[in-house]
Amino acid sequence: MTNNKEQVIIIGAGIAGLSLAIQLTNKNISCVVLEARDNFGGATTGVRISAKGVKILEKMSVYNIGESTEELLMYFGEDKVKFDIENKPGESPAIIVTRLAVFEKLRERINELKIPVIYDFKLNNVIESAKGVEVISSDGQKISGNYLVGADGVGSKVRRILNPEGNSEKRYAGYLGLGFIYPSDEKIEMSLFNSINGNIGLGSIGKISSNDTHKNNFLWTHIHMTEAEASAITDKEVYEQISEKAKSWSPYLQEIFQEIKTNPQTVLYHQPVYNGSVPDKWYSDKMFLIGDAAHPYGPGGQGISMALMDAEALCDLFITGITEEMKANFQTTRATIAKEKGESAEERNKPENQIAAKSALHARYKFMKDYHLSTGGKIEL
């Protein structure tokens, strides 16, 4: 592809879209990013990015964000299993970081590379022809290019255009996802607490953003409720419900939650969680899908890593050649991984599969302990 002749239009200035834009530009492939929102303010949350995802960030010159995590601690009541997370030699470890910190770094790179980003562009339609694509906004603005990439998230308009008769709509996963970011100098490796009243995660995430003056930790969990309840719930009601759940938590977690409740600098994030079925088509002659637009599951904290790897795989496709065989291989490979991670997350988060009794808690501890012994205390995430 030749710069200034072959333009890629990217719909969505999220992590998948910005990552693809940076990688294409680094390979001298011109692109423009179109974003429906007019800003990226508001609440943020913590996320885990795998070692593979961190490697892609470093290729894009994004360094020193979040906190590294080289262990996974799993608690089952009073019992604990510790895994070392396997990395390839010379590979940076996984990190826990806020979405905002990642966005900031990606936007810095976008600005440094002078990649055009058009905000408040609400996609209405795409016209595809042998010559390329033309995208039309809801207010009639038109932009033409050779290819279009839908990186527009779980409610993707591009996915619906590619799959007009398929099951491509997002659906409510059945629960409210929530997290508390609170100032702390205590370094905590990624920890998962299997509780008889819902599961809880905990880990260090570093600075919320570049303007932050202190490091932070992040506690996350979820609450099963109706979509209407999840959409309408207030911060006060979230604190009330978690306070009730916390009565069954370990003394250590109860102490942390008390600190969270009393610290005025605590940031609470909550929203309904949506997922969906992997669509039949990820591509056509001139259009492609990546990130949550391609595999709208709620992949258990792996969404950013998946988006980064999708962007890298599609960039490689543009570089090596866009043949039907290569496009099919792109979808088959990425969809298989997305399906595995998405379905396991959905299964794990169903209400009936939450631990409901101490006997089940001990059974799960024994299973993980046996797995720990059989793997030599190593795990790949």
C-alpha cells in the first residue's frame, strides 16, 4: 500500500482503533480515525493487559504505565494458591493499569505522528464499491478511502452493516461491573478472592493519569441485577450493596473496603456489562472488524489485550497482502481466541456458577491446588 493513495478509514477512537492507526502509520500506511464522541472524559476503571499486549504497546513506544504483575494470588477463604505468570525470555510482564492512562499514551502517540482524528462523527452508512468505501455521518458528512475498519465497540454500527441478517446485536450480560480505585503505596500483585458471596479482584495500578500525584490500587467485582437496575443504580446504592456483601469477606478485604469507603480520593466506576455472539462476518471486500466490534464478549478483563492483538494482526494483513485466504485466516485465528476467552468469562460469571457454599469453596481450592502442583506453580494468562 502506498501512502497518500491507499487510505484506511478507522471507525472508533478507542484502544483498538488508535492502536491500529499508530501501527499503520508506523508502516507508512495512511489512515484517518472517526469517533462518534466529542471527548474522552468521565470515569475510568482498571484493566489487566497481558505480556503480549504490553509487547505491542512497547512497539508503539508506549512505556511506563500501570504496575507490573508477575504473580497471580488466588484466595479460597483462608487458603491461598500462588502462581508465577509465565513470560517469554526478555518479555515485559503483564500490567494492571487504568483505561485512561492507556488512552492518554495512545493519544500522545497519535498527536506525535500527526494522525488525523475527527470527533463527533456519528456513522450513519457505508457505501462499498470495487474502488473503495465511502462513509456518511448522520449530518451528511462524507469521507472516502480504500478500506474501512470497524473498531467501534460492543454496539458496533459497522458490525451491523456487515451482518444485516445475523445475530450481531450486543446483549446485557446480566450484571453490573464495578471497581474502586483508591490511593495506596501498598504493592499488591494481581489477587483473586473466591468468596461465598461473589468473587473479588485486587491489584496495584499505578497512576490514574499523567496528572495523578500518587499511586493507586484497584478493587473490582460485579453484582447480578436486571439491566434496568444496572442502568439506574447510583454510587450511594453501589456502596450500600457492596457494604452488605463485604460482611462475608475476609478481614483483610474488609479492612481495604473500609479504607475505600472513608478515603475521599476513591474513584468508583460502575456500568452494565454487555457482550454478544461473535458475528458470522468480520470482513467483506473492503471492510474489517477488530476489538469488541468483532467479538462482543465481556472477556474477563482481557478486552484491551485482545484489541491490541487484533490491531497488530490486521496491520500485518495490510502489510503482507489482503487476499481472501489471508482474510479468512485472520478471522478464524482471532475469532477462535475470542470465543474461548469470551465463553469462559460468561460461564464463570453466571449467577449459578458463583460459589454458594463453603464446601464448593474448598472443592475449588483443592482443584486449583492440584493444578498448581501439576504445573510447578506456573500459569499463563
